[in-house]
Amino acid sequence: MDKKNNLTIILCWFLVFGLLFGLYGCGTISKIGSQLTSRLEKEVSKKADKEEEEDLATLLREAERLFNRGSYDLAYEYYKKISDMYPGSPQAILAELRMADSKFWAGEYLEALSLYESFEKFYPNNEAIPYVIFQIGTCYYKLKLSYDRDQSYAKKAIETYERLLQNYPKSPYRAEAAKRIKELREQLATHEFYVAQFYYKLGYYRAAYNRVLYILNNFSDTDVYQQAQKVASLYYQKALLETKELAEGTKKDFWGDRFP
């Protein structure tokens, strides 16, 4: 009985191979093989895409988890990995923005500034641009020095916040930007008055008066403006006296020596 069954199976296989050989001869088997290969490739591609999406989602979740718990340096590395591995994807663009955020919240404002500016440069039409401009201004705001030192960062912050208000007047950051502009302008005016007083003490009255005049012409919206008004007349009279002394050659410097 077993021999009979085995013989039957062998005959069936011969029939199958014969059929396949015939199909191959007319090109049908080639078409079938091509279709099967194409279908297999699509299935493999779908599986790979799905695995890639899962990997990307996992990286993004971990990056956000680290960011939210304050591990900004680690979060930055995950965001960078996403940006490097999936360039051009929406997640990669988000990751680039979050890289800047990570540096900002880590207190590394110069690095954050560079990353925010790069984002604005490469994605000028992105919906996050109002936020990015606000953050650029805030980096400068964080970097500003006290009123008695260089005011370059304070001026940059004002310029950036004003650009935000001009280009995106309805952004949710407008109120805070306007508030900081007022604060920063007060600081700039305080700086000018501080320098004016410094020159006055040294006896450089014309330089002192010019600083006061600058405040009167440019910072009428500040509290320092009133202080400048109070001393303007005195500083002016002293400036006239200094001009006369310079013309006569009798002007002396802070140490009592003849003014060069």
C-alpha cells in the first residue's frame, strides 16, 4: 500500500514539473516569478517602512521624555539623532527646533541662538517662525549685560522683538515682546545717563551733554528721560564753558594737566 502511495506522489511531482517546464517555455513562469518577486519586495518594503516609523516614534518619545524631565543634554542627543537619521521628515524638522530648545533651557544661549537662527534661515515659512524669532530675541535678552557695561545684546534683543511685532503683529508672543522692549529701552537710557554722568565727573562736559541730548531725542518714553531733562541745562552751560576753554587753550583734564 505504501509503495503504491509513494508511486502516486512521484507521478504527481513529475506532472507538476512538467507543467512548470511547459509554462517556462512559453514565458508564463517568468511572468509569475516576476510578479511574485515584485509582491515580495513590496511586502518587505512595507515591513521596513513600518519598522522605521516605529524606530522614529520611539526616538521621538524618548527625546521628549528626557526634555520634559529636564535632561536637556541627553534630549539634545536624541533630537540630533532623529535629525541625522531622518533628514527632511516632519519629525526631523521638529527635532531641529527642539535641539535649539534643549540648548536654550540648558542655559547655553549662544548655541541656542545659532540653532534658532539656522532654523529660521532654512525654514522661513514654517509655522513655528514667530516662536523662533521670539526665542532669538530672548537669547539676546538673556545674554544682555548690566546697564554699566556694553549694551550690544540689549540692542539686538530690541531689534529682534521689534521685527517680531512688525512681521507677526498677532502672534501670541507680542505682549511679552512689547513688555521686554520697554524694559530694554529703559536700560539703554540708563546706560546713556550713566555714561553722561561719568563724563561730567571727568570734566568732559561736551561729551556728557551729547549723551544727555541723545536721551532727550531718543528715549522720551523712559523714566530716565525726566532725569535727563533736569540736568540738561546745567550740562549745556558746562559744555559751552568747555568749548570756550578749548578755544582759548585753557582747558585742563581730570588730573589738572593742560588738555591736549
